[in-house]
Amino acid sequence: MKIGELAKRSGLSAYTIRYYERIGLLPYADRDRSSRRDYDPDILVWIEFLGRLKTTGMPIRDMLRYAALRKQGGATGPERQAMLEAHRDEVRDRVAELQQCLLVLDQKIAGYAGENQRMTDDDAVTQNPKRNSPGKGQARTRGD
């Protein structure tokens, strides 16, 4: 598959694909008779995996290390596994931190929702003239 199709199918720009190839994150593509890059469709699985690592916050230097180990073959499996386990622990810690942040946001939003409901209730009270107009000698109180 040509670089344009790979870009379209992977969601990466052709520039990013060439950059990843240049720094060693992607293997060099075979070339066709016209010297244009010709990628194997299996590269899409690798690109998707790299995207997941990027989304989870793995630094490029660690992704490069992982790619280099992958290129060396199966003997590096235990080291790659250890890298992924360490990264997974970091991701879990980050997810737990984000969950705590979500709780705080939810509490804050609930507070505003309660405040908005109180404002709506107060508006309803002031806009209902029959209910709110005090009779002679009666003082108007909040909540009437």
C-alpha cells in the first residue's frame, strides 16, 4: 500500500509516517520499481498499537526503545513485557487520579445544579403574582 493510502487508513499524515520511519518507530517500507514506498498492510496493526501507547502517555523515547526491542525478535519478549507492565501501572495510576478529578468535577457541577434549581424556584416564586402578593398588612417573606 502506498503512503497516501496508509495515511488515509491509519489517520496519520504522510509527513508523520515518514518521520516515524526516519526515527525508527516504523520499519522502512519496501520500495516499488518507481522507488515509492510500498507498505505491507500489517503495518496498520503496529501503527494502531503505537497510537494506543501515545494516547496512554508513553514518551516517544520509550516507544522507540520498544520498537527497537521488537525489531530484535522474540528473545526480547520479557523485556518488552516488563516495559508494558510498568507503563500499564503508570496508566492505572493516572486513571485513578482522573477518576478522583471526575468526582470533584461531579460534586462541583451538582453544587451548581442545586444553585440553579434554587434560582429557578426563586424565579417561580417572584413570577406568580397570586401566590406572592401580600394582603393588606402582611409582609412578604421569601418562600411564600
